[in-house]
Amino acid sequence: MLRQACLLLVAGALVGCESSGTTESTQRAAFAAQLRYPQNIKPATDLAVTALVNRDSGTIELLNASAKPVNDVNIWVNSTYVVHVDSIPASGITTVRRSQFFDSGGNSLGTQDAIINKVELEMAHQLYTVQGPVFTG
């Protein structure tokens, strides 16, 4: 709790003197510090989403093959790094950069040499395993 409060204080203090990208990273780090991976939920496998990891560009593309959008979702990588996205459109793609994922300690996946071996989506108090990851680039 104290660590979360400190992260929020630091984020608030730095907002006025940082660039937009750095402020966004600080906010994402504070968001990740508040979350815990939902270990007590058995992941479902009935979501038609595939993760494509592009090693060259440092991105993860989430391809939604269903006719319904996936909304208000936390994307978990390796049960450690998380980012929130508003939507993965129906029959569409959402792209996120490794640098947008943070762990509870404020570390960006973009600065780590971690191999991405698991991608999961958390939404509406449910955890979903996606297909892949499939590596490109």
C-alpha cells in the first residue's frame, strides 16, 4: 500500500515537468503497481484472440477473430507485465509496444530481456488464454 501511494505521489509530482510519453509511462507503471495477476482464476480458452509478437518492432499484435469486440481489457504477459486497452475491435487488430507493459515494481517489459511465452486477457473478472504467442520479425 505504501509503495502504491509513493508511486502515485511521484507520478503526480512529475506530471508538470515530463513529456507526454514519459507521463504516460509513469501512469502505466502506477496502474501496474495497483494490480495483481489473478492467480486464483482458471483461464478460459474460448476467446478467439491470437497474439503475434514482432521481435523486430518490439510490438505485440492482438488479432480478434470474433464478430464481437473485446472491451475494457488488461493484457498480461508472462503473468507479470500488464497494460490496459480500451478495445480489441471485432475482426480487428490492436497493437501494443513492449514498452507499454509494466510489472508491479514499475519495470517496463521494453527494458527487460524477457522472452514472451504467455499472453492472457483479463476482463469482467475472467481470465482468458489467447492463442500463441506466434513470433514474427
